Amino acid sequence: LGGPFFTVTGVHGLHVLIGTIWASLAAVQALFGAYRGANAIGVELFGLYWHFVDIVWIVLFSVIYLV
């Protein structure tokens, strides 16, 4: 009965964990000067990933709770 909800929640949690690890790695790289000037593609890709996960979660939350 609650299987699909917990599956979706678990997959989202996994993506948040991946994003948190990725953010930590990007922060460490930034501290060591890996991102200078136009060489910030790692941060930009992380930002796209994180906001994609946010948008997917908003859609799933709306479908699961509001529909």
C-alpha cells in the first residue's frame, strides 16, 4: 500500500545524498582553487543537478499528495 511512496522517497533521498557528496567535493575543490574564471563547469553542473532534483521532487510531491 505504501510501497510506491517509500520507493519514491528513498530514490529522492539517494539523489540528495549524491548531491550532498558532490557539493562537498566541489567545496573542497573550490578551497584548493580548482575553479577560477571560466573554469567553473563543475559548480554549474552541480547546480543544474541539484535544481533538477528539486523540480522533480516538487512534481512528485504534487502528484502524490495533491492529486
